[in-house]
Amino acid sequence: MPTLVRIAGLASCALAVQVAYAQSSDIYKCVDDSGKPHYTNVKRDAQGRNCTLVTREVSVIPSGASPAAAASPARTAAAQPSPAGFPRVDRDTQKTRDDSRRRILEDELTTEEKSLSRARQDLAEQESVRSGDEKNYQKVLDRLQPYKDAVDRHERNVSALRKELANLKQ
């Protein structure tokens, strides 16, 4: 419950700050007889009461969605209307852009699959080579590690590209 009181206090402070920004930069925190805090920027309202100066500098931050709305998975970007004057793209232009993006991702996937194949070949070649100065098996593992890392990196890239392609609109 104290967290809710703090959030309510911060919200009322933010509201007071937004309203007060044009009037004054001094914010006072006043506590009433029941212990409930109130915030004001009006100096005469703060005089003669149990008030303390909270801040002299004010940063106004535009509020976004409420915490309840932000936490709700039902509210998505697609459900919110575009603001007035927001540039619109016609359907044909967007389809061209989507097709271009798909083509680029497919080209990247092809390139990455070739790189993965080459990395696996390099790893296999290095695994088959055993030089005479590697009597300790840890030296072999150390020599092979960059090749294994390259294979892992290319596998992750291929996986990410396939996921990205799967998420594209049809």
C-alpha cells in the first residue's frame, strides 16, 4: 500500500509540476493533519502550513500511457490510432517496401547460410589436423574454439533471420 501512496504522490506532484511550470518553479510539499501529502507551487497556500520546499527546478516530462494501460497486453500499437497529421503510406507503396525487405532478408539468409557452411567446413578441417606441438588436449580445444565460435555465431544469425522472415506479413 505504501507504494500506491508514493505513486499517487508522484502523480499529483507531476500534475502540480505541469500546471505550475508556467507560474513558478518552487514546489512545496505540505502535509495535512491526517499525514497526507499535498503538493503546490502557490507560495501563499504553503505559508502557515506544515510545508517544505521540495525543489526549485522543474523538469516537465509529458505523461505517456497510464501504468495500468501500459501493463495491459491487450493494448497494442496497432490498437491505438495514429495522431493527426501523421504521414500515411498507401497500400501499394507499403507492399513494395515489404517485398523489398523480404528480398533483403532472404539475400542475407542465403549469404549467412553459405557462411555457416564454410565455417562448418573450416571447423571440420581444423578438427582433422593435429600438430605435433599439441600434446596437451587443451591446446587443441583452444585452437578450435574460434572456429566453434564462428559456427555458433552463424547459426544464431541464420536462426534470427528465419524468425524475422516468419514474422513478416504475407
